[in-house]
Amino acid sequence: MTSRFCSACNMPLENTSDIGLTTKEHFFCIHCTHQDKTIKTCTEIFEGGIQFFLNTMPDLNRDFAERIVRKNMNSLSYWNTRKDTCLQGPEASDEEFAEILKRLA
Ligand SMILES: [Zn+2]
């Protein structure tokens, strides 16, 4: 399988089991889809991302996690056409974002 990424959260989809939903234009991971194959709302995915960072890096505070997730989601074309209020607000800087990605690697 070639490298694919979730259109809603940018998670790498390395295995078929990571994919929750495939549409004509997008792939969505299992974390961004409901059991019934519908895509979660922006708020649900935003909150899920925050929980992921807070669980993975317990030293982060919520405000910082929100800014990281907002930066990540706003960089995805999927959300550019779906302006949602949860994606409006302060974002992490490029430096902060790069630092977090390094820690995740
Ligand atoms: Zn996802």
C-alpha cells in the first residue's frame, strides 16, 4: 500500500486496519470515523486530537495541545472548505509544531 494519510487528522494510514472510511477523494482513519462509517464532526476530531497529545505527552497543557491540533487541522485541505469555529483561534508556531512532530517520531 502506498503512503496515505487521513484527510481529517493527517495520521499516516500504514495498514488497511487504520482506515475507517474511503471516499472518492479521501481516506479517513478509524479515529475520525464513527462505527456507522460517518465522519466525525470537526469538534469531535479536534477534541480527539487534543486527548491524543495530552495522553502521549503528559507535560503538555491543554492550551498548547489545542494550538497544535488547530495548526495541524488547518493545514489540511479537507478543513479549508469546512470552516468550523473550533478551528478559529490561536495556532502553534511552525517551530512549536516541528518540535512536537520530532517528539512523536
Ligand atoms: Zn483521522
